Amino acid sequence: MATPQQVRPEVRPWPALWALVIGFFMILVDSTIVSVATPAILTDLHTDVGNVIWVTSAYLLAYAVPLLVTGRLGDKVGPKKVYLTGLAVFTAASVWCGLTTTVEMLIVARVFQGLGASMMTPQTMAVITRVFPPDQRGRAMSLWGATAGVATLVGPILGGVLVDGLGWEWIFFLNAPIGVVAFVLAMRLVPDLPTHDHKFDLIGVALSSIGLFCLVFGIQEGQKYDWGTITGPITVWSLIITGLVVLVIFVLWQARNRGEPLLPLGLFKDRNFSLANTAITTVGFAITAMTFPLMLYAQSVRGLSPTKSALLLVPMAVITGVLSPFTGRLTDRAHPRYLATFGLGCCSAALFWLSQVMEPDVPIWELLLPIALLGVANAFMWGPIGSTATRNLPMHQAGAGAGVYNTTRQVGAVLGSAGIAVLIESRLAHNLPAAPGGAPAGEGAFAGGTLPEMLRQGFSDSMAQSLMLPAAVLLLGVAAALFFVKPKHMQPASAADSDDLEGLHS
């Protein structure tokens, strides 16, 4: 059986992957770094909380909605071209963000940042699928997964250091030199892979964009509008229901489209692809959801600064980085069912453990133990699940598959953000006395500062109980991973395997 390296000796997979990982790391850091700078942006731009929340919401919305389209675009014009275009847009928009003097212009610039990120993300997975043979993708996807895990730590810490030392603008200006280096490396090291003459499904593009926008916007902004009226006859629930209906129509159109659909439903005939998308949705949900109660507890109950709070995650990032090369080699040889199930189970157990020890006066080292277990979980989740999703993909649909995978991950993150916000509010109302005016007394913690002694126990209990939600959702991921089957490269060679690899060179 021919491998990509045998037929295309000029392709050097690992240098290409490292070049792509730099840009991927940058956009993941940017997803978390702004949260630390929110108070500074609010003060400097003389705006209110409602507007400054949109600085993050606009980015996430522009990032999530186009992923199906940008993934397919990579198949049509080439992942390198789409990645470089997205990187240029992202870098230029970063400089624009730093130069803005009004919150409105900052929000617009963040939309362009999100669009750039949506062009880049699917291409990293597509290139892994197309330049690495199936029996080496585990190591490659583990590097991809370790990048995602470490970025969750670097974002808040780097944000705190830059905001404290140079000002909030520098969380965006920093992307400029990194973006230039990433662009030069990608130009030199990422190969120009064969393109495929896809027809673009314009009706599918419109339906998927409208459906995802309504669904993601409704979920993302539900808490802000108290799950009620947004404006006039438009309510949060009407948007969510509209989004779901339009997405159902989109799927029906993809099934009936006799040309070339935007989303090849045949991808879901592969059991591992379907189950891996289910699993990564729960991971996106949990990783996003767990950060909010943990950071609120650290700052409002323990009195830690944003930077010191983020340092609690150091054991997770270090252990993820150390274990990922090991799990990568293991992923190429071991049944993915065991690795992914172990990782998802560890993540659920770690969050449950953390919920049991989050008390006002617990020693910090007791918090670090379950956080360290999260590092083990990350190493066994991201890489094995990602490689399981992509191993059996036909080469000409690598971009489409990567777009679907990243869309489900991002929708999971949006669901996690909205779900944890609702649960935190509910637990605060239950565990804390009402302040004058009827609001829970602990809601002042969202504005910063350490809570009075009398409120710390109730607030700790609320944050701890909230962590039970992502812990429970991860059990759905465990259930999905239990049904993974051996990928083709671990089974006896067949004509189908050869056909899949030959797709790279057609």
C-alpha cells in the first residue's frame, strides 16, 4: 500500500504540522485571553457590561458559524491557501482590535478575527488527514490536542500579564509578530496539496449559516436576555427553534441534493466519525463550562488575582504536554475505545473530585490534585478522539470532515457556556441570601472582588455544585467512546484502504 510519503517525497509532514500548530495555538489563546481583559476594556472604552460581553460573543459567533463552509472551501481551493488567507485576516484584524478607540469598532474587528479563525481551524485537521498515513495520525493529532489543552492555560495567564504590564491593547498586538512568523513558516513548510473540483452548494451554505447563526446566537445570548425577549417579537427561544428547524431543512436538502452537497452525509456512515463528533461535543461543553465556576471560586472566595487564578491550571497543562507524545504513539497502536474512554472518564472523575474539595479554606494543594488529573484526561481525550474521527475519511473530503468536527466542538462550547451560566445563577439563588432588590447576594462577585466571609461558603457550594453539570455531560462522551471500532489501519489490508489513500494523489 502506498503512503503519502512514498508517492510525494517532498512532503515533510512534521514540519508542516508544527507550522500550522503555531497559528492554531494563537487562535485558541485568543478565545480565552479576552476574558481577563474585560474589566480593563470596560473602563478604558467607557462602555457597559452588555457591550463588552459582545467583544467575546462576536468572535465566537463569527468563528463557529462558517466552519462547515470554510472546511469545504479547503477541499476545493486547497487547505494551504485557505489557511494562509485566514491567518492574514486574523493577524490584520488583531492589529485593528488593538488600535480601536470605541467598543463598537472593537466588536467589528473581533468579527473579522473570528472569520479568520474559522478559515484556519479546519485546515489544520485536513492537512493532518492528508499528509500523515493512518498509522501515524495518532501522534499528529496528539500534538494538535496538546496545543488545545495548553492554550487554555496560556490565554488567561498571558492576558493577566499583558493587561497588568502594558494594557489591554497588547493582547491583540502580540498576535502581529506571531502571525507573521506563522505565515512565513506555513508558506515554506506546508505543501500545496491536490485540490478537488467540488461544486459549491450555495443553498446549503445559506441554510447552514442561517441555522447555525440562529442556534448559536440564541444559546449564547440566552442568559443575557433572561431567556426572554430580545427585541419586539424576537425571543431567545424563537431564535433557537428557528435555528433547529432551518438545520433540519439543511440536512434534508443535503440528503436530496443530487449534485455535491456542502455536508456529505455519507461521512456519518463511518461509525467512528459519528461517535467522535458526539464525544468532542461533550469535551467542548465540559472544558468551556468548568472554567467559569473554577475561576469565580478562585477570585471571589480565595481572593486570587486573575493571573494567580490561571496558575492553578499549570499542573493540567504540564501533564498534558508531557503525556501527549506518549499517548500519540499509543493511539497509533491501541484500540481508540480504551484510550478515549479512559480520558473522558478521567475528566468526568476530576470534575466530580474538584466539586467535592472546593471549600473556602481547603489547602491549595488539594485543588491541584484533581486539576492534575484533568491533565491526564486532556492527553487521552483530544488526540485519540480527533484521530478516530479523521482516520477513515476519504482524502477528498478531509476538509468537510474537519469542518463538521470543529463545528460540533464549537457548538458544544457554546452550550457549555450557556448551560453553566444558567446553573450558576440557579445555585447562587438557592445557596445565598437575597440582597435588597431580590438578587442573590453573591452576584456582586461577577463584578470582581473578594466576597465577605459570611457569603463564601454558599458561593463555594454554588460553584462546586455547578461543576457537576460538565462532569455528567462527559459521561455521554464516555458512552459514545465505548462504541468506537478499530480503525482500518489496524484491520487486515483491503482494497478499500488502498482506494482511500489513492485519493490523496488523484
